[in-house]
Amino acid sequence: MKTMNDACLQVGDHGIDGRIYPVSAAPAKKGKETGHLDFMDEWYPIQVKQKDKAGTPDIRDFEGVMTMHDRKKGFFISFDYSGDAMTEASQFFKKTGKMIIPLTVQEILDEHIAHKLA
């Protein structure tokens, strides 16, 4: 079973570097007759940018991906973010109710992300 990253760095991935499938979406019973693949529709996109600071254009591109795939939550990972990028993510939530969770590489390495993932 693919658990985190099934679209890593593919051409034509529409800006998605990976997917997170929440544990809550997995069926209690396994097996074809239980519809074990139904949970595959519930996932969160992941975008990773290897740059010093992700900017507003990066966030806007990810907003388009979230809109195209009708996702309510997505995770964006970068080394840092411009103030305008953070404002854009906040405004996107206010307009659409869709949440972009910005994570820095340092936060992931420091394991201080539990409060952002709730």
C-alpha cells in the first residue's frame, strides 16, 4: 500500500510531489469485498520547493493544484517563505476554506510540526 508519496517528481504531476493518505481514511477491514480502495479518494497533496524562500507565485501555483484536485488541505515544504507567500496562503484559506500548511525543512528536522498537522 502506498502511504505517503506516490507521485514523487513525475513529469505531468500537476505540481504534486507526493500525497498523504490520512490513517482515518483507511478501512477497518481489509479485502476486496469491503471496498478496500475506497480510501484512495481521501488524500492531501504535498509540494516541495528546494529554494531559500518560496514566494507568492509558488503558493498560487499550489492553490491551482488544490483547486484542480478539489483538496481541502495541502502541505507545502520549503526552506523558508516570504511574508507575501504566507499572506497569500492565509488569504486563500479565507476565500476558499482550503488550507495550505507551510512547513520548513528545519521544522521537519526539529520534529516541531505536530501542532501544524492537527
